[in-house]
Amino acid sequence: MSLILAIESSCDETSVAILKDEKELLANVVSTQIAFHQKYGGVIPELASRLHIEKITVVINEALEQAKITMDDITHIAVTRGPGLIGALHVGLQAAKTLALIYNKPLIGVHHLAGHIYANKYVTEFRYPLLALIVSGGNTELVYMKDELDFQIIGRTLDDAIGEAYDKVARLLDLGYPGGPIIDKLAKEGNPIYNFPHPKVEGKYNFSYSGVKTSVLNMLQRLKNNNQSYEVKDIACSFQKDAVAQLIDKTLLALKEYDVKQVIVAGGVSANSYLREEMKKNVPSKIELVIPPLWATTDNAAMIAKAAVAYINKGLICNLEMGVDPNWELEDCTKNNK
Ligand code: KG4
């Protein structure tokens, strides 16, 4: 029997999960800091670290209570070691190392984005080769996977991540933080009546989102200067249509070159209802489209536990000297792990 205790603290969620026998999720406690960062319009790294310190033991105990087990029952301890905010990562890693040392358990350092991808294993098993589209506040990447933990990044954003663009556009429109869910909801009531210039992006499968944000800003200024009235919902809807179109276009282009069995969507922005619809409409029916349940889209430790299973199966156990890696590349996720 295996009982993995997983810890995630890379950004603004303190989360602990317990996974039994690779499949049965006994607990997935998520304590979000969103309310604390909201007034600043974004995550403040130092504040995030302090809040993780306050919460980490509470969340660990809550997960053990929910799972009705004790630390002695745990067989492995998994933790996000990167990428993410350095201070925030440290809190999770130090907690994991301390538990591993005291209870003499094997420690596994898991890549955060591998976690986002592996969250989809709560939906179905993976069939390789597959193509994963990672869309979050910090990442926009197209990843080709030939096997377990075997990642090849074929495209990535050259500037802002798509989630960042949602958050920045929401700020421009005075909508609040995080912007993604607010724009998602508002866009449903609007019409895509505005056209933004399409960015020229170097690299076949790369993305660019800083231009979209500037285009929205220019559009708002033009409308205001000309005393033209406008509806925020129409701007939100037009921005979203453009932002998602880039994802769909590049995914479909990649599917022409890469013969895959599954397309997987992962990360915070995969919660977006329009993106989900567009993926369903556009991914050819012969390819299985896998979309995570809403609970698994934002940061959580259940996804880290699922990815940890693949690490354990490859024998990738770390020693207690392991440090965090805030810039850990996905392609190196099985290296520097000891
Ligand atoms: O994966 P995540 O929780 O954190 C990172 O690791 O980055 O993603 C957070 C991002 C934020 O930018 C947030 O605005 C965006 O995901 N997001 C959404 C939606 N829900 C969250 N973006 C668009 N539509 C949504 N429904």
C-alpha cells in the first residue's frame, strides 16, 4: 500500500493532499491567500511566504485528520520544489524535509507544471504520445510528451503568460483580482465587437500576450479621447476571443505535425469556460481531449501527489539536501532531483 502526503506552496495556495494507492484521494486541503493579495492587485511574494508559514502546519494536520491517518501511516512525502516564488517554495520544502527527517520517509521533489499536467490523471490515464497545453498565471506552453515525465516544450510565450494578460486587462478595466474568472463571466454577456491587431510571434508554436494587453489599453484611450461610449463586457469578450484564439490556432497547428492520442489542458486558465468550449469544438474527434475538473485547475497538492507517483515509479527519490529551484525547467524535471 502507498500513502503519499504531498505539499504545494509555490505561489498563493497552501495545500496538502493525501493519495492512497495512486488513485484514491483521501484529502486535498487548499488554503488560498487570494483575499490577502487582492488589495494589491497581484501576489506579493513576501506576504505569500509569511502566510504559508502561518498555515502550513494547520493544513498538514487538517489533511491527516480528513484522511483519518497519522504521519506513521504515510509512505512517501512529495513537495513542489519549483518553479515558483522562492520564499513560498521554501516554506513547503522545509516542512516536507522536516517531516521526512522526523518520520524517516522518502522525499520526492516534484515539478509544479508536471503537477498541473498530471492533475488530468484524475480524469483518465495518459495515452502517449500526447500534447499538453499549459495555461496559467506564470506559464503558456505547448508540451509534447512521449512517456511518463518525458516533456518536450515545443512552444512557449515570449513575454506575458495568458493568465497574466487576463489579470492585467482586468486591472485596466477596474474589475478586480484575479482577473481570469471575472473576465470569463463578464465576457459571456458581451459581444466580440472590437478587433485587436494580431501579434507577429517568432517561432511556429510560440505565443505572445503583452501586445494584447497594450492593444486593450490603446483601445480604451481611443474610446475615451473620442468620447465614445463602450461596454466593458464587450471589451472583455473581444480580448478573451483574441487571447483564446492564439491557443487554439497554435494547438491545431501542432496537431498537424505531432501525431498524438490525447490533448491535455492544464493550469489555472484551463478553468476558462470559453477556452473549454473552443477546445471541444476544435480538437479533432479522433484525438481524446482531456480537461481537468474545475477543482484541479488552480494550484493544489492533489496534482503534486499524482505526479509524485510517476517520480516514485522511476525511482526518483531525493536526499535531504535538495533545495528549491524557482526557475526549474520542465524538461529537466527528472534531473537535479537528488
Ligand atoms: O495555475 P494558477 O492557479 O497559478 C499559477 O501557477 O500561475 O493560475 C492562476 C491564473 C490567474 O492568472 C487567473 O486569473 C487565471 O489563472 N484564471 C483564469 C480563470 N480562472 C483562473 N483565467 C481565465 N478564466 C478563468 N476562468
